[in-house]
Amino acid sequence: MDPVWWERWNQWTLSELPVLNRAVIRGRRPARDLVAQARAEVLADLPDAGEYMPREARRVLVLLGLLGASAARHHQEADVARKAKPQESFGGLEVGATGVPFLSYFAAVAEASGTGHPGRDCYASIVRWNVPTAEVLVGSETVALLPGVFPDGRIRTYTGDPGELAFLELLKTSEVLELAANDALEPIADGSCDVRSAEAAERAWAATRFLAALATANQGFAALAPDHGGLGTEHFMDVFRQFAVHWQPDDIPPSGAQDAQFLRRDLLLGIDFPGYHHHMRRNFPALLDEERAGLDRQAARPTLPATLMRALDLAPAELATATREQLRDLVREHPDLAAWYSLLAANAKVGGVHLMLTEKYLFKPQRARDEAGVGDSPLVSNRRGTSGMEEPLLVRLTRARRNHPLRMFAMLPADELSRGARAGHADGVPTVRYRAGGD
């Protein structure tokens, strides 16, 4: 790819696209100006999709995704009846000298990426590839890495709002910490590490630390005021989320529900939710090939709590009715239960923090709007997530993560529970570092 041409398009997406989006949203410019400029300054010069190397294709998908979402939002917002035929939102965005239809070109670039990326924007492109490379460090050791695809260390957004930048970074911070936790547990899940071993306990403690860091990062984000780099609620609801429109009837817009590491953790640690696998697979059309394969592989395995309970010959009913003294006896006999209880409790806390964020930024303010007679957005509803999840379902999922088989150990004081447990679980506070550099 010609570096001069590439940087021109990259800069257009970083600077011109946000300006145009803000102007259209505020009614200062017509949507056709954005479409015309995109066609004249970018799309007309794009090469055939087959010319891209896989890494180049991933970059192009990020930029095309932002542009396509912008054009589709403005087209449908101008007349919400157009939501019935979202595929008509891309008139004027023909690509190249021959005028390839935008959706056809996007699908061809997705194919060139070699990832199984869907024919529209999704979590992988808007978050993982867009945000710079993130790594989790414990001391000087990198324990998890999620590459970005751009060498400039910048984040592309719809409007340039600092809250959008912070939110996209939070999502990738969350994903890389989830990856660290999941990878720590993977050898136990695949059977190469005995669940009863000292190594397994060390891995459980390590995963607990990563999930604690994850909860802390999300709580810290929620505490940020918009004028100090935080995300404004109104901006989230009325600006950011409104770019999550359909491109084709019944497709799946980008959503945090497409974070495959979050889903993988539920499968590893178990979740007391009937039909969870069906719920998970609703996101499969928006995931990449390796994500679908990894989730299917884990879904075919027993959960780690089930493996542990079987190895220790413990029955869930036995634990559910155990007295405090009986629980003490179990911890004396199996000290590493402290590690596994702490891990499952940390996972439940992460679920609770996630619910808190959605309540803060979505469900509570929308209820206030409904009570005030303001109503809902006619474009992208704020009464449910962009993946379709409504508040009661999210509450049920959060409760299901709390309903883990070791929950009764909460009756024991933390110091008593962990006394005698193996592994250096107090050591190694994880940190997340960002750096420029494409994959």
C-alpha cells in the first residue's frame, strides 16, 4: 500500500471525519457533504480489495467501519422509516474508479483480512484493532498482549470526543485483562495442569488479581467526570450509541457483548444461566473465526469449578447446606479452595461492576427520560443494549455469576479462608501499558 496515500486517508479519518460528523449531528451541514467528501477524498482512490495484505485489510476495515457507520447513522436519522432498509444507507459511497458498492467492497476487504470479520463494523475492528497495542505486565514480564493494527498510537473515533477515546481504551483495557485471566486458567481447562496442584492454585490466584484489576479499571472510569476525560452520559446515549445502526436487516451492530474474552471467562468459570450457550452464540455472526472456534472448544469442556468439585469429591448440594464449621473443615483439608473461591468471587464482582456501568450510562438515565416524558431515541434504542439485551436479562446474568458453587465460603473471614493456602497470591500487581505499533 502506498504510504503517502495511506497516511492521507488515515489523517482524514482522524481529523476530517469527526468534524463532519459533529457538523451533521448539530445540523450545520447536510449528510450529503460527508458522503461527497468521503467519495472524493478517500473512496475514489481505493485499490481493488484483493490487493490488500491481511494486515492492511484490517486497517482498512477500521476506517471503512467508522465511515460506514457515520453514513448509515445520518441517512437513517434523517428519516427513521429508512431503518427498514438499512442497506440503502450507502448510496454515494461507491469505491474505486469502477464504483464498487460500499457493502460489496467492505465484504471483500473482510475476506482479504483472513479473520472471518463480518461484512460490517464489529467489536474487533472498532476496539481491538483500532486502539493501540495493549499489554498486561506483572513486574517486567508481559503476560498478555492484544495488538492494534496502526503504527501511530492513536485512536480513531466518530466525533473526537475525549469520552469516546477513553471508552474505547477502557474496552481494550478490559479485554486484555480478561485475556490475561483466561490464559492463566487455560492449562487447567485443557487438562495439562492438574486442578489440585500447587501450579493450579497459583494460576487461580493470578487470574484473581487480573480480575481485581479489571474491576478497578472499570470503577475508575465510572468515577471520571466528562470534563476530566470521562464519558458524558448524554454523549454516550445520544451521540456514540447512535452510530450502532444496522447495515443490513437483522445484522448485529458493534457491542461490548462481542468481547470474546468476556464470553470465554463465563465458559471457563461457569454461569448458572440456562441456555447460556444459545445466548452466547447469538453473537457468533459478529465474531472472528478464531473467536468462534475458541468459544466452541471451551463450551465442549467442563467448567473449572465442575472439574475442581469432581477432583475433590465435593457435591454442590453438600456445599450449599454446609455449616460454617463444615466449611472450615473443608478448607483445612483443601487449603486451595481459598484460591478458587477468591477467583469466583472476583468474577462475580466484575459482573456487578459491568451492571453498574450499564445502569449509570444507559438504563437509569433512560428511565429518567421515560418518567419525564422525553421517551427513547427513534434511531438506536437506549432501553436495551445494541446487541438487544434488556436490563432484566443483564440483571439475571449478573446474579447467575454470583450463584457459583463455592459461594457459601463467603461465611468465612477472608484471613481465615486463605490461611495456609499455597501460592504467592499477594505478589505481582498487574498493570496495563499501551504502545504504538501495528500487529
